[in-house]
Amino acid sequence: MKKLFIITITAASALLALSCSKVIEFKGEQVEEKLVLFAEAKEGEPFTVNLSHSVFFLDAYNGLDKYIRHINTDSCRVEVSFNGGKPVSMTYLPGEEPDPYFFHVGTLTYVCNCIPSAGDEIEVSVSAPGYDPVKASVSVPRQPQAVIRSHSVTDTVSYDYYSSVKHNITLEINDPGQYSKYYRLNALQVYKDPDDGEVSVSGIFSIYSSDPVFISTLSDLDGIIDNIENIDSAESERKVPDFFSDQLFFGGSYSLTFNFTRSEYSYDPTIGYEARKAVRRAAADLPYGESLAILLRAVTPGTYYYLSSRDNTGGDFALFAEGSVIYSNVDGGYGALCAGADLFFVLEN
């Protein structure tokens, strides 16, 4: 009994030792705050800049204005120039208050009447008291040149009033060359509001393909599992990565194949896809303006580097991951000036 008592006392002492905390003074060099700029130039859309500032990692302030509270909007100056022309001053647009429920932190929004066009050279410069001036530039890519060569469906009808429709697509891309770029491919369910004509995305479908143009090294565990589990006949189909390079067909034409699957409600599960489509079009309870679409986006290499490096910092399976640096093309600060151009294909109205 005495031996057991001694062991119990020793274990309790060890637990108390583990529960103690000690404040360790930081003796390193504190990095000065820098401006953080983010903007994405899209052809035909008003140009907008989001501005904030960096925060030292030991800063104990936790307010939702943590990343903007030191920027004086009255004396901050944001300018943009197109194709080497005269700089235009952008206007601060007070936005909505940060939302504590969704943990939305504040950023400062600056707008202007400038609308980018394909091929534009855009330069943004920002100056604010207490910060180094920042500058960034980007070229707006041209709209992708592509056409859908074939679209067929593989229809699997179930008898619980749902069916699974696999859309098989061959897309031919005519790459203009001239400059390197990355492409992004999405299969979307979109909705066009009948009142104001605004188009919103109501669904996104995973795309799969065995085409070699989509081969990439996947660092996330979910992507690896998806690729292992998805096998079509005897051929393994990979989940299409977020971006793919134009290296295999730079300056030429290339036809790639891919597919995605959509589950849909069947008003009559005994009829095929085409007949069900006609029923859906005639149904009065179906949302107006809903359609399937393919989005092909061309982005600059800098945009790809920024988005991919940013995503790598938030991996769920990062037990043995090395630290990664987020790409930035902003001189004197942090962030990125991005650019892209979109091409939509409507598959089914």
C-alpha cells in the first residue's frame, strides 16, 4: 500500500509540473508593418483594390479591424494607371462592418471607373503615412479561345426518383502562345435572375479526367484519396486540379476530355435523360434561368503562384509539412495583383 501511495504522489507531481506555464520573453527582431494589397483585374469588370496591413504575430489585439486600424483613409492614396497612362486616383468605399459571426476581418476597398480590357498593362501604387510605398503591375490575359467539340451523357436512372447523369465533354483549346498562362476548368450550375439579369453560381461539380494535361503533383490528402478511389473501367481518372499549365500545347491546339456527374430529381424515373430534360423545362416549379455551364479561365502565372501558395498554407494534413511562403508580386509590401479572363459554355438551359 505504501508503495502504491508513493507512486500516486509521484504521478500527481508530474501532472502538476505539466500544468505549469511560463512566460518566455520574445527577444527577436520585430518586423515592421507593411501594406498588403490585393486586386484581381477581370476584363469588362470595374477595377477594385483591397488594402490592409500586416500584423506582428505576437500582437495581442483581436478586434476585427486588426488589419486596417493603423491605416488613415484620409491620407492614404491609391492610384492606378493603364498602359503607361496618367495615374488615376481611386476612391475609398466604406464597406459593411466586419461580421463577428463569420469571423470576417475588415479590409479597405478602393474603387474607380476604370474597366480593364484584354491586353491592358495595369500598375497600382499605394502610399500611406507610416508605411513604405508599394507598387504592383500585371497584364490582363486575353479571353481563352476554345470550343466544345462533343458533349454526351451517360444516364443512370434509379427508381427512388433520382438519377445520376454523367456529362462527357471534349473541349478544344486554341492557345495563342505569346505569353505563358494557366487555365482553370469548372463545371457549374448557374442561375440568372429574371429581374436584374445577375448571374450567380448555385452549384459546383467535381471534374475528373485521365487526360495527361491534368497531371499534377497533389500535396493534399483528400486529392490523393479522390484519385485512388475514382476508377472508370480499367482506367484511373484523376480529379482535375484547380489549375493546369499550357506547357503541353503552348501556341497550338489541344483537345482534352473530361467528365462530371450531376444527381437530379426525376419526375418520372422510368424515362431517359432527354425526356426528363423536356419535363424539367415545362415544369412550372423549376427556378427560372437555371442552367449547366462550363467555365474556362485563363490566369497569369503570378495569379497561379499566389493562389496555389496561399492554399498550401491551409492544408488539413500538415503534420509533416514544411513552412511555405505565399507568393507576392507587390514591391515594398505584401499581397498580389492578379488578372484573369473567363469563357463560359452553356450546356443545358
